[in-house]
Amino acid sequence: MSEKGVEGLLLSSSINQSYITGADFDDGYVSVTADRCVACVDFRYIEAVKNSVAKGIDAELAKGSTLECAIDILLSSGVKNIAVEENDLSVATFKKISQMVGERAELSEGANAVLSQMRAVKTAEEIEKIAAAQKITDAAFEHILKVMTPNMTERDVALELEFFMRKNGAEAMAFDVISVSGKASALPHGVPRNLKLENGFLTMDFGAKVDGYCSDMTRTVVIGRADSEMKRLYNTVLEAQKAALEVLCEGFSCADADKTARDIINGAGYEGCFGHSLGHGVGRYIHEEPRLSSKADGILKVGNVVTVEPGIYIEGKYGCRIEDMVAITEKGIHNFTKSKKELIELF
């Protein structure tokens, strides 16, 4: 906060509130100043929050609204500027905050930037939670390969993956499961259909959440048998992913990581078919900093957890993506993802 010239933070997103305080609640605000952090909640949450906040964090029962409580704490501390979570607030709520603060302090954006910078570098405890989430995700992939049948629908596959992960320790899904086959595999974020699995590529993108931390993995398999062009496409994606994994290390450019994979895909004749970035940070949110993108200007740091997920998508035909999740370490990387990556043909 000091580096960014911010005296007070008003946190409104439940994920950032939990990250800072250690307590989970869905309705309330957190006020942060140089010497105090307070979770402002109502009667429904006060006992649970008091019992779960981290050492040094205060919990306060709001006498009026939780927003009024949080702003009063900030203003009474004498802060002259307050940064809000611009990525979380509605226009209506921002207007309400502006009216409450008036001319007593200046409102600005910037709370998201402060928290994003902090969350980008994971502690050893956070990395353990991410590893636990990925262990469940790997087990789910092994499970689906055993139970999948050609009579299942894309939605059946997605539900089976979700049920297995929840039954085996996931508190929630990190995001909605993607399971798309045949022509629909050309859609990077396609929605599972209530249609039987089509011959061709089946892309499954899924992740678990454990103690608030996410995992993220994609595997593409073939329903039926792959022809020579499908094998060439799949192996190009795999080659690009392995090459990117090999160069990742502390101090390496995020943009150059993307370029490493993209050059291989473009060089194989698939230019224009890799339309998303190479990867992204993972933590409390499924998409965090840093971004492995051609437009990124950052470098990798020890403690970053990122995905490496090149893909090739041919409109109206099919697509393939392979994704691992790794942590940047002092010795290079630690790959959380254990699921096999050689081409798998089913049925």
C-alpha cells in the first residue's frame, strides 16, 4: 500500500477478504489501514468470523450496514485516500461509497492491484493447498478414463468429473467443467452439450478447489481413432507445451514463455489457430497474475503458480489443448500435474 501511495483499502470481494483475514463470509467489507485490518460483518457471520480470523485481524459487528461500518473505520483512522476494488464494485455501490465518504477522503481505484501483486507470489502453505487440489484433479482424470463409455454425453462426462472431485475432497469446482467433443472441441471454452460424445478430439478442462485454492488442468483424448493430421496437431501442441515448460524459471519473461510455444505452433503451419495466451496464474482465483501472454511485461518470480496450456483450434473441425500447472522455484519449476500426456484413443 505504501509503495502505491494508498493509505486505506476497502475490500468488497469475498476472495480477497478471505485472503487477507483468513475468514470466509459472503456479505461484508474489510477495512485495511497501515496499522489495522477489520472485518465488518453482521449478526449472521460475527461469531464464525471472530473464531476464524488470523492473528492480528479484528472482527466488528456492524451496528448499521456493513459498508457504513467499514467506511467509518477508515475515516476515523484519518486516511486521506481510500482505494476500492474497482474490478468487483458495481456502479451503484461505488456511487453509494462516494456519497458516504464525501469530501473527507479521496476515492481511487487500486485495491485490486495491491491484492493481485500479493496473491501472485504464493507461500509454502498456499502451494500445499494448490498441490492438494491438483492431486484430486489428477485422480479425476484417471477415474474418467476408466468409467467413460461411448454412450455418455458431454454433460455426463462433466458431471462425472465434478461428482468424483467433490466426493474426493474438493469443496467446490475451481470453474465450470469443460467437456467438448468433435467439432465442439474447436471451442476453447465450449459448454458441455447433452449430446453423445462425437468421434474426434474430446477436450476436458477442469479443476478442484481445496481450502479456497484452485487447480487447473486440461487433457485432450480421442474418441475413436486419430488420423495422421490429428496426430500431427496433437503432437505439435504437446511439443509446444514441453518446450514452454523447459524454459520457465525465475527471471524469465512472461511474454517470451508465450512466444516459445507460439513459435512452434506457428512454425508447424497453424498460425492463427492458437488464439489465447499460453497461461495464467492460479490461486484463490482461477485466473490471477502473472499472465503468460505476448502482451505481458512481467518476469516470473519464485512462488508464482502458472498454467502452461497451448492449444490449436481449427474452426468448424476440431481443437486440442494440453494444460499443466507449475510453481516457479529456485531450481526451475515444480509441476503439480501428474496425468499422462501421450495421445490416448478410446473405444
